[in-house]
Amino acid sequence: MTDEHRDPESKKAYQSPKLSVISLRPEEAVLGHCKNASTAGPVSTSCTMVGPCMVVGS
Amino acid sequence: MIAQAQQKRTTAPPAGMHRAWIRIADVSIGLHASCGEDLRLTSEMSAFRIGEAKCDIEISIAWTERLKRPIANKLFDSGAVWTMYERDHGYIIDFETPVFGLRPYKRLCVDRSFSEARLLLSRECLGELDLVHALEYPLDELLVTNWLAQGKGVEVHGCGLVDGATGGHLFVGHSGAGKSTTTMLWKSMRGAQILSDDRMILREQQNEVWMHGTPWHGEAGFAAAGKIPIDRIFVLAHGSRNEIIPLSRSQAVGELFARSFPPFHGHRPLDSTLAYLHQIVNSVPCYLFPFLPDDSAVETILNFSGQESS
């Protein structure tokens, strides 16, 4: 197809690439931590739970 | 890429073993042990128990006197209770807690496809406990998410609910974004069935995206073994008003990835998870949903659903 046969209105306007910032939460994405009153992060050394956790990294 | 039909395993355990089966997000898991008590399930997991089935994953459970840290290539340290090592033909996932000192209290030895596993419980650490749930979190969730990360699905941090009139709704969000609030609003206003208030699994089935409930609930405590197709995904955020903002596919993949649980120990499972999220957003539009924590949030979604279907 030659240029004179292309419809100029069908061309999309150029949009330059955009960078977006995505907030990552590694302490949530890595399984194994629990949420309690003092932390939402990984199980701390003070955790003495071995039985079932009621709140799984919520 | 459409998910392939699952190849069910047919490996049978030795005669005389006790057996149990569970199914999470259409992933069938067979357990066997020489003692029936070792197959004890938590109350949440009991809702996912099924009858005898051909399984995608088989786990044998046994006791050993003591476990020592393995001499193996460490792949990933979660910073929580589990650490992953590489071994011949598979992986070792050790579980430790300072309660028992610097030795594993249980160990999962699994093949590279996460289809066959041997779970060893340390008698030195756990032998005196009255109640031991061998599959106790996070082992169960680790096994399933790693199996899914072979192009078979993805687990997301989100709440999934079924409204009688408008069908399935999935709201994904970080901790504190409002998942439990959302489930309570829909439960009280619409009597919605809540599949989970914290963890949902997405899988493609017959060219549709289905969301599945899981046993791993949040503060609101909802966990149900149900599933339903979805036709949109909302990303929760705190807002000064209710808004529904379309996300581009690339934005949607990024936002879903940030709210998913991909295995981080290697590039293959990460690549697979990203590819799967691409498939999902190609099928299902995603929207950012800043919302007010009151009934108006539910009305906003219902009005949006009504506009889309009209």
C-alpha cells in the first residue's frame, strides 16, 4: 500500500511510554507472616505460635 | 495460552496407609500417612475435604526423630518460618521457629513439578504437642501457589464474593486496603456469599476466568470452597469518594502482580505468574476502585454492574 492510499485519520496519535510506580509489599507477598496487633510483617522472633494462625497475613 | 487440562496423578500409596483428600481451586491433593491422626485438618481446611479422587499433588506424611538444617543450595529465605533449598530432582522447604531453636520442626521434600511431596515431622520438636496439623499454614499455601505457578493459576490478595443478583465480584487489595470491610458491607447489605475475605485463586477454565475460595482467610474469617466466573476485577484503595477508574492492561498486570503471591525462588515461576496475569487481564477488565467504607461503595459497584449489562 502506498502512502497516498493510507487514511491519515486512521493513524493513532503517538503516545510516549509512561512509567508507573507500583507499590510492592514484599512482607505481604512472601507467605508465612501473620498479622497481629503490633506488626503486619514477617513472623518475628517473639512469635511463639506453632498451632494454626487465625489471621493469615491479612 | 489456554490452561491445559490437568493430568491427574494415579500414583497409589502402599496398602494399609490412611488416606485423605482435599481440593483447593480445583487442585486435588491426596494425603497419606501410616497414622490417621497425622491427616488431621484444621477447621478451615476441613471445608475443602473431598472424597477419594485422582490427585494433582500427592503428599506422604511421616515422623522422624530429628531434623537438621540441610546441606544444600539455599534458594530463598522467607524471613518468616520457611526456607527453600534446592536438591537433586526437587526442593526442600524447611520450617523453623525460635520456639524450637535452630532446627526445623517440619520439612517438605518436593519434586520440581510440586506434584509429589514427602512431609517429615520432627518428633523432637512436635512429639509432645497434643495437636499437630501437618499441613498447617504456610506449608499448604506454599505447596498450592508453587504448583499453580506452572502456568496453572495465580493466588491473589483479595476478597471474593457472590451476589445473588449480580454474580461474582473480586476485590484485590493490600493489607489495610479494605478487603474485610468490603466483605462485611456486601454481607450485611446484600447477603452475599463470601468465598474468602483475604485470599482468592484465579484460574482459567473454558475461556473464562474463575475465582476460587481458599481456606486462608483474613480477619473476617470467611473461607468457602466455592468458585464462580468473574468478568471484572476491582483494585481497592482508600478514597475520599467512590470512583471506578479503568486500568490499562499493563497497569492492571502491575497492580495484580503487587497483590499476588508468586514464588520468588526462581525466574521461571515469576515469569509464569506474570504470563498468567497477562492472560487474565486480556480476558477481564480491571479497575482501580477508591471507595468510601460505607454502603455507598456497594451501590457504586451495583450501579456500575447495571450500566455494563444494559
